Amino acid sequence: MTVELICVGTELLLGNIVNTNAAFISEKCAMLGLSMYYQSVVGDNPGRLEEMVKTAMKRSDIIILSGGLGPTQDDLTKETVAKVMGKKLVEDQKARQEIQLFLERRGRTITENNWKQALVPEGCQVLYNVNGTAPGLIVKDDNTCVILLPGPPNELVPMFEEQVYPYLHKLQPEIICSKMIKLCGIGESSAETKILDLVEAQTNPTVAPYAKTGEVHLRITAKAESETAAYKLMEPVEEVLRQRFGTLIYTDDPQVTLEMAIYELLKANNLTVTTAESCTGGLVAGRLINVPGISEYLKEGYITYSNEAKQKFLGVPADILQKYGAVSPQTAEAMAKGGAKAAEVDVCIAVTGIAGPDGGSLEKPVGLVYMSCYCLGKVYTEKNQYTGSRSKIREYAVASALTLLRQAILDGMCFEN
């Protein structure tokens, strides 16, 4: 079955509010196995809304509209849908009672236009709203099901989850579930090559790679009659991915970030860490500080942008800077060792490079970044060459630095054991 989404509200077109409803409804419909090919946003204009609803009814089985169910004159979604579907509006006594109780409990004055929200298309299914005054509606004809939802997310979300989702699940018994496997330390093309046989042979479940900054996410998707059955179908594919990618996988939790995974490694091994940054200017430390509780393991960080700062705070020898330059593997290693010593920690991640747009040369072009990680007496160093704007180069460098930090900790633990 196909579903189409129409979000109503001039405030959405003007950018006054972010359309979170669209993301929420889209995700839920995908989970239900409903195909969504069209999404639209229209202002509070009955003519344009009528045209949009008519178009949607010609091409989609289910139409979901959000917004425009309020008590004011510009709230015309319900009236427009009733007109298009040839339904007259009648008062729903329970809706009227619910509106009255809702307003009285909050000590709000009831005005005549509040009763406008109790009018519903004749023969429709009313979705009573415990979080607001606008009831939702399900209006059907021979070919189309039109679902109207209130615009405020605190009303729409619970109404959808508690009433609309079960209704749609009956229409579409199979649901779609996904699981995300997050990788770092590998590019999208390399990751895809490793799973090409799975992609070419896939039916149900399916697997697809998605590139993120410095990461690759592999989404496994399965269709089944229940979540339990869907996740059961995904298990063999997940096992194959784990065998092929090993420690490149840092999580299968969609809420976990790379810095959170690093925090868990530090915590599990009781390791302290510091950062020594040049071109990234504190962004690596900033990513780590995103994680609550990191203060137990990250006590301080160094931004050593100049050669003088590298010497003063990290003890980088002057002869290394003079012979090899600030952007060199030798300087990166000296920064990592010096940072660990200065902060008296187990691990130090250091970054030095040329973020541009100026400062590059034939031998050391813009985007050249060296990073080094000291971990429990061992030093891991790598060279990266990025392209793009100054901010993009720095962004990629941070992702690579976190990846190196994680890998060094993993290798360090193996080395220790």
C-alpha cells in the first residue's frame, strides 16, 4: 500500500518551525511497510490544499495530513477534506465533551470557536485527543483512506502511536524493521566491496551502506509479521557482517556515537586520555566532551597551534620542528608523547595539519594531516590527505583522529594482555 503525507501550515513554509512531524510519520510508515513516494507542505490556503488533496487521492491509498485542525478561521484542513470527499460536517458529542473537559481542567475560557473542533465529517472515525482539543479523524471512501492529525507534536505523536499505528498495522500486517551496524576506519567503497555478494543476492532481509563523515553505516532491513520475526531474519546477515568487519564495528545501537564508544573503552579499561591539537583547534576534545561522564577520564586537553606552543606545552623538540616542520609524522609523534607526559595520562591523541585554504605547498598540500596516538607506551601514527573546505578538512580530521584513538586503545589492550 502507498501512503502520502501532507503537512499543513504557513509557519512550515516560512521556516518558523521545524517540521519534525514529517520525519516521525515517515519513519513509522516505513516500519509498517508502507511505501511513501510523495511528501508535501502547503500553507493555510484552502484552494491550494484542495488541489493537493485531490492529486494525492489519485495516486495514493492512504493520505495523512497534519495540522490545520485548530479553532481559528485559517484552520481549514478538516473542512477542505470534507469538501473534496463529499462529506458534510456534523457535531460529535463525545468530541464536544472532551474539548469542554480539557479546557475546564486547565482553567481556560471556552469560546464559541472552540466548538468548531467538535465538527467532524459524517461517518468518519474520530481519534479522541487527550493532549489537546483537536480530535484526529479517519475519513474513507471506496478507494482512499484519509487520516487527519493535529499539528503540535505533543498531540500528534501519542495519537499516532496509540491509535493510528495499530489501525494502519491492520491494513498492512507486515512491518519493516531495521538495524544499523556502524563502522569506522573504512571507506564506503571498501565497505560496499566487502558486502557486494550480499547486496546482489538480497531479497529479505536487505543490507545497504550509508556514508557518514569518517564512518560507514550498514543498515539491515527485514519485513515480517512482527518485530521478533524481523529481527530473527536479520540475525544471519548481522553475523556475516560481524565476521567480515570485526573490530571496525563500533556499535549496533543507533543512539551510540563514536565518541560514546571510545568513552566505554576508556571506562572498561580504566584509561585516562588527553588531546594535543593543532589544525583541529580543540574539536577532538569537543567531540569527547559530548559524552556525559568523560570528565573521569579526560582531565585536560592542549590546543598548540603555533610551534612555540608545541614546544612550551608538549615539549616538542625544536630540532624536530626545524628539520621536519610542524606538519610531519615526527612532530605528530612528539606531540602525542609530550601530551601524555605533560598530562600524566595513559593515552594521548595528537593532530597536526594544513586545513587551508592557504599554507599548502607542492610537498605539503592543503588537506595534509598527520595524527599520532600514544597508548600505554606504544605510538600509532597515520597520514591523511583530505579535500574540501577548511571546515570540511577539520571535520574529517576529527573523525579520523577518533578512529585512530579507538583503534590504538583496542590494540593497546591486546598488547597488554
